Amino acid sequence: MTLTLNIPDPLLRRLETQCADVPRRVLEGFAAEAYRSGSLSRAEVGQLLEHESLWETEAFIASHDVWPSPSVGEAARDIETLSTSL
């Protein structure tokens, strides 16, 4: 599928002064937010961005600081695990 965004020319020109590849930057922003929200998995982010390896995807996630938030259930399990291990 191809997705087309319409960005007014004056805005696009301004963005291009700060970023050489605006379409890639938009795609990366989408991938980062989709990972943070849990809409895409780590593997799917790598696939979307055509990364060569898991490590490239890990570096992307780290550089964008988009670690997914734990669910309530995950947090409760972590608390239980920590309380029983002390």
C-alpha cells in the first residue's frame, strides 16, 4: 500500500531545510509512535523501516526513546515478583 500525505509547499520547504529526507522522517515518527502505543511490535517496526537486523531496530527504538509502557497486568506481575524476591 502506498500512503500519500499532502504537505503545503511552504511548510515542506521549511521542513526540508532541517531534514534532508522528510518522507523517511515522517515514516520513522509513525513507526516510533506505533511502537510506543503497542500498535506495532519490534519486529514490525524493523520490517516497516526495512532494517537489516534486530540490532538496527533496537538502536532506532533506543534513539527515539520509545519503550512501550507496561500494561497494568505486567506492572502487577512485576510488583509481585519483586515483593516475593526480597
